[in-house]
Amino acid sequence: MNDPAGAPRDSNPVRDLPLPDLAGFTHRWVEAGGVRLHAVEGGQPDGPAVVLLAGFPQTWWAWRKVMPNLADRFRVIAIDLPGQGHSERPDISYDTHTVASHVHAAVEALGVSTYWLAAHDIGAWVAFSLALEYRSRLRGLALLDAGIPGITLPDAVPTDPERAWKTWHFAFHLVPDLPETLLVGREREYVGWFLKVKALSSDTFDDAEIEYYGASVAADGGLRASLAYYRDAAESARKNHEALERQRLTVPVLGISSSHGSIPDMAASIRPWADHATGVVVPDAGHFIPDEQPGAVAAALTDFMTEED
């Protein structure tokens, strides 16, 4: 089946991974600076564009409950990052400025000139760097529960058991070779731990979702790419500070936190670097806010994106 605004569906580079469909939305693959990225698009073709990015260990599917709530007013585009979901898993630097250039190229390939950007977890790492490099193309930036390298990510992993479980994996993923030795063949169990423990309710994700996300990480190159985001985090931090020496974050920023997430106040953590930062706290949610409280996330994004109207 050919997609008139993107590559043919059979150009999917990760064919062994199930490809879930979302009613009213279309799968597309675009060449984005030499990397083939997967996008899922729907909503109003002539409406304001909003681009959604997910984090570890998820894919675009993390936004599936939010996307229909935005579709009546916006052109909604969820993009799998390089190495994630049905995007290509290239052997490149996964520092967030390099990845941001590929994501922005994908948005341009879809014919979008200016857009809103909302992102969670590692997706928020990429979104922050993208906003620094392509601020003239962004209308606003929403960041959900993310410790961003060099910005809101602490330099040391806490050893207090009450907090260590939230960030211990940052150090583990940096260790050469050991994570691969321990995780290959056990991706589902590893991914399942994050999804069950970091959500406020352990039944937020069912077995099928855990299986899907585990399979995504296990698919050819997926584990390598997932770890690379962490292993290149120091370079991401360096480039973030280099960019901030030239100019602060000038686009409007919305920080979305949750009652039981990792970053208690996203807006406060971003405000030292941004000219205009506001925040909301979503109740009854852990780290995976779009899955746990999609209506509240959609409402916060809609308010943010229509405030100027």
C-alpha cells in the first residue's frame, strides 16, 4: 500500500515488529537526513501541527490515547525516534542534537513549516535540544517528566533507596557491554519492570503492551540504540550548554509533571534556561503520564497550544 505523503508502507525497516494501527491515523516513513523515520499522522490537515515524541522504553504508541483528543483541532504527528519503534536503527551518534536534526528533517519532509512539540522522557531530551537549534520553527514546547542531560538530570545517581529506583538505570546503561550481556533475550522482562514500577498503578500496561514494547527494544539494533541515548548523554549535555551560551530557550515552554513522577516540578527545573515557562501537575499518575492520564495531558496541551488564540 502506497502512502501519497510518505514512503510506501512496505519500506518499513522493522518488519518483524507488529505494527499497531490507530483509527483515523496513517503510518508514514520519511527520509530524514539519511535516516528513515516512522511517523503516524492524523487530525486536521490544515490545522496547527503538533509533533509528539515518546521515550524509553516506549514508541509512538505511548501517545495513542492522547492523539484522538487532539485530532479535532490539530494536525497530529507522532514520530518514532531513531532506534525506536518502526524507525531505522542506524549506527550513529545518539546525542540529542544529532537526533533532533533527524526529527526536524522528518517534520520538514512531511511538509510542516512550524509546529508545536510535546515530548516525554528521552523524547523530551531530544525536544529540548531541538528547541535550541530550531527555535524559529517551533511555536511552543511541552516537556513531560524528564531529567534532561546537563539541564535537569542530576550529576550523581542517588543511593537513598526511596529515590534510587527512579534513576539507577542511568549508570547501568553507561557501563560498556554488561547491559547487553544481561539483557539480550530478556528485553521483555526488563521493559516490563519499568512499565509496571514507574506507573502509579501496576496494571496500567497489560501483557500485550509489555510484549510489544519489549519486542521493539529487542528488534534488530533496538537495544543498542536504547543504550546509546544514555551513553551519549554527556555529549548531549555538552551541546546543550554550548547552545545555551549563544541563546536561552526562547519558545514558550510547558512543563508537565505528575503527582508520582520523577521530576516534581518540570517548569521550575526548566525555568533557569527558558524565558517563558509555565507548569501543570497531573494528579493520580506516575512517570508514564500520557498512558495514565491521557485526558488530562490532552487538555493541558490544548490549553497551552490555544492560549495565544
